[in-house]
Amino acid sequence: MRFLPDDEHRDLARALDALLAASDTPAAARAWAAGDHAPGLALWSRLAETGVFALAVPEEHEGMGPLPVELAFSFVELGRHAAPGPLVETVAAAALLDRLGHPGAAAAWLPRVAAGKAVLSLCAPESAGPYALDADAADAVLVVNGDALLLAESAGPPQPSADPVRRLSRPLGGTVLARGPEVTAAAAHAADVAALATAAQSLGLGRALLDRTVAHVRGRTQFGVPIGSFQAVKHRLADTLVALEFAQPLLYAAALACAADSGSAPREIAAAKVAAGGAAYAAARTALQLHGAIGYTEELDLSLWIRKARPLRDAWGTPAACRARVLAP
């Protein structure tokens, strides 16, 4: 299979890059981590105006999708700029409601998601653990409990997290929206969409870490020369670039398989997830080492990217789980 981005894909990526670069996402992320959602929700509205969330919503519910390839390109840029909020969970919840075949729930939520008027979180313990991401900012938290889909009544307080911007809470209580094998099938599809979007986020995150680290080693000098001229530094950066370059075609292949609703999609998504997550985590380790002591400081914006790498690597499919899915007969 051969795939190259076309002009529309490039235009979408450039538009999102420009929007996010002008939106001071580090400030929004820091505010989000402190419990102030206003800057992040303002950014959410601007993203909705570009059609990001409409890509996950079918046309009959005022969306443009589902368009997994375009979603992948969008989430690469969201990861590159460390945008806060339950972005992955919202598009995954939209995919679940679309696939579920529950007209009332779909009509109630999907048009609002497409317009950026609803922030959703999705808790699927079998796929992503017992916590809901950013439940305190969400308009609704959907919970998959076996073959039942529930609308949570509330959520507990945010728990300590490796990434303070990712605020994790346990959903409490809930009203059953649907029950049966269709919930199980829809939840599996939503988990695949979430894994694909998370892989794209990881790829963008890794590229941002690499770009920032390259800029740093070009400017920092030791013994009168830039440290980027040292052989060991070059090798470390080259290894990081190679890992990211190998992950990119796996992400494209997974997005195409998802768009075709291919039977191989879950396996290809798992391969993309493990490759992109591992590459981003390696990029974070490289960035931390080559920035030296300043890499450990909270004040440096780089920390917003570094601290996100491992949680994204493990979210919606740990490396072990993804490898097992790839190797399953």
C-alpha cells in the first residue's frame, strides 16, 4: 500500500498548526492543570470552528465524517502543540454513539460535539483503566461497564497524575443508556478510534520534542562549540528521528484501515500505537538528557511535552497489550 498526504491533508495540518501556534497552548495547558478550564475551552471552540470534532461525527448529525485519516492528521498537530482537554475521549465517545445505533443519544450529543458545544469523556475500564479523563471539565462522562453503557452522575476528585494536565477521576453512579452486544461492539470500535488518535498525538508530541531539542543543542555551547556537534548527541537525535519516521507510515496505514473498516484495522492500530508511543517516549528521554538540569524544571514549557509522553504511551492500550494484539493469530 502506498499513501502520501494530498494538498487537503497538508492544508488541514498547516491550518491547525497556525491556529495552535497563535493560541499559546502552554498557557492553556498550565491553566488546565490548575483547574482553570476557561483558556482550554476557548481553544476547544476555535478547534471546533476548523472542523476537528466534526471529522468524527457523521453527516446525518451535522458532522463531516467519520474521517479517520483526517482525524489522524489533526491529532498529530494537537499532540505537537500539547493541547489540553479530553480531545481523544470526545472523538472516541462520538464514534461509540455513532456505532451504537441509539438514535436518542446520538441526536442529543453528536451535533453538539461537531459544533464544539459538548466536551465528552469516556471511561472504558477494560480498554483504558478505571479513570475518566478531565471529568471535571466534561459535559458528560460515558462509562462502558461490561455490555452496558452508562451516563455517569458525577465523578470523584482528580487524582495525582504523571501529567498534571491529564486530570483523572473515577466516575460515580450512572444511568444506563443501553445494554447488550451492540454496546460491546461499539465500545471496541471506540477504543480503536481512541488508540488511533492517541498514536497520532504521540507522533506529534515526539516531533515537537525532537524539534525543541535540536534547537537547544544548536544554541548551547560547551568547550566553545555547540553541543549539537558532538557525535554522541548526533547519534541520540538520529535514533529519535528514525523511530518517529518509522512510526509515521504505520499511523497512516492504521488510519486507512480504519477508514475502510477493514478487519485488519485493530491490529494495524495497535502496531501504530506501540510504535508512536515508544518513539515519543524515547524522544522525551532524549530531550530530558540533552537539556540537562533545566529539563527537570516545571518552569520550562518543555516539561508539558515530556510529562505527557509516558501517559500517552500507555493510554488506550499499553505497549504490552498492543504487542499482544499485533501478534495474536
